[in-house]
Amino acid sequence: MEPYLANRFGNPSSVHGPGREARAALEDARARVAEALGARREEIVFTGGGTESDNLAMLGRWRAVRSGSVILSAIEHSAVRESAAQAAREGAEVATVAVDEAGRLDVAALEELLDGPVVVVSVMWANNEVGAVQPVDEVARLCDARGATFHTDAVQAVGHIPVSVERTPCHLLALSAHKFGGPRGVGALFVRSGTDLQPLLHGGGQESGLRAGTSNVAGAVGLATALDAALTELEAERSRLGALRDRLQARLLAAVPDLDVNAASTERLPHILSVGLNGIEPDLLLPSLDLEGLAVSSGSACQSGSHSPSHVMVAMGRRHDAVIRFSMGWTTTETEMERAVELFVRTLDRVRAATAGGLA
């Protein structure tokens, strides 16, 4: 990225030499992202991240049609949920599809909702809080057969498990660079050819008219480079992190018998472990873990600090006093995992003693 932040700082919309150089880098990044997803170069739109990609997919599709219903799963990221809420304020009928206790979509319930006119269906590829992988292939085929546009928030999945728009015939797919080691503040939206969207931003013709504004060349280059690296190591990292997660889960269950593992009975992302606890004060546990040097979150990192129950846990019918999400990445080692278990168990014992003693 460094050259495009310094001496190669041309605007890719300009026709002079530095601008053409920047344009070449931007289009090379677009082609690399397209190849990674099994898409065509012109089907990739660079955005400011996963949230913008989800908004462009949901609201962009609704505003292009403005009739019919918007359908989403009960465990979608807030970017999708709030986009659907905005569409509802603009006249859309919004329906939510339930999930089972493992966090997996009820496909039969979705099929019933597809009987009427549908603008867009949104089902995330994998859940960001518990890691549950969704039946996106089945959903994509179902939507295609019913003539419904299918959007999938693949932010948590891309770079961690195989994702292909060639194999999975979705119409819209969102991703974010920072989830696979790229820079924060840049993402992309796959828009299958023939899928009509209304832009959210106006003022320029960048990104095929779907995203006005001077292009983030360095960000796009960083996204493409990180994605290349992530896919090169995907199978090895998927195996390594899955083994680390399973060992972490086993060690925690052995040390804390009343621990409840969320989404344990379904396919999960290899790098996420979500656990639930009762008889504990979450407002005391999380800060205590942080002081010990253990960086975990309560459900989604986007909403950590919220005192409201996670909508994902509510949808799954899970009730815990505290939910802790462990996330691992390419820098996570077995030694760190063992240390995390030690810190977690020690801190949990101390917090439980304080809670029992009325000090919480």
C-alpha cells in the first residue's frame, strides 16, 4: 500500500500519467478480488467496508425496485438489520426468518415467505457472534428458482472458509478487508451482472456509478493483497485454527463444567468460539479479563459494551448472564491459547467469588 500513500498519489479518475498509474493499480486490485471470488472484474465495487457494502446491497436493491418485501435472517449483522429497518420506513414489508438453537437458518420457513413478491433476501454466510455457517448454497438456489435477489453478508467468512460466487449463485455479496488481515475502512460488494442497484452516494461516476467519491487506491491494493495471502494459506490456517478452537473449547469445558458452548452442534467458522455463563456479572467479567491482558468480546465486537441481550442469542433461544466470544487469527499460537485458558479460569473464579460475596 505504501507507494499509493506517498509518491504514487494520483487520482485514478484523472487522465494524466499519475492518474493512469493509480487507475491501473485500482483495476488490478479489482481483477484480483474478482478472481478470488470467482466473479468478473466489472462485478466488484470497492466500498468503505462491510457496513457500507451491506447498506448498498439492501437499500440499493430496495430503492431500485420499491415494491415487495425484504427478507432477512434473525441473526443478521446490525448493518443488514438497520438497512432493512430503513427500507421499512420507506415502504418495504420486512420479514424475519428464524434460526434454530444452533443458529442455523430455518430454510423451510424462508421458502414459505418466498411465495409473494420479494425484493431482496439477506442471509449471512456465517454469523459473526457464534460462527454458525449458514446454508447459503441452498438459499441461493431457492432464491434463484423463485426469482428473488439474494444478498449474503460474507464479511466474517471470506478469507477463512471457501467462498465462491461461481459455486454459490448469490446476486450480492459483502466483504471487509480487516477481517482477513487487510486495512480497516475498505471493503467490497460483489454485484452480479444484471442486478440493478440505486447508489447511496451521489456526485461522481466512480465504481460504475454505484459509489461516488475519489477512489481509495491504497485501500483497494491492501484489500486485494491481503485476500491473496489469506486464500493462499486458507486450508492450512483453517485446519490450524479449527484445531486451536477445539482445544480451547475442550480445555475450557474441563475447567468450567457449567460452561455452555454456543452453536456447538452445527458447522462453525474455525476461528470463533462463543461460550455462555450463568451466575456471573458480565460488567465485571469483561473488564477483569481485559486487565489480565485477555482481549475477548461479548458477542459481536461491533456492539461490545451494550447492556442489551444479543439479538443473536435471543434468536437462538439462548439465555446466559454473560456471553464471551474468543476470536483467533494467523498470529494466534498454542502457547497463547493455553495462556488464555489460564487467565480466563483464574479471572472467572475471582469474579464469581466477588459476585457471591455481594461485591459486584
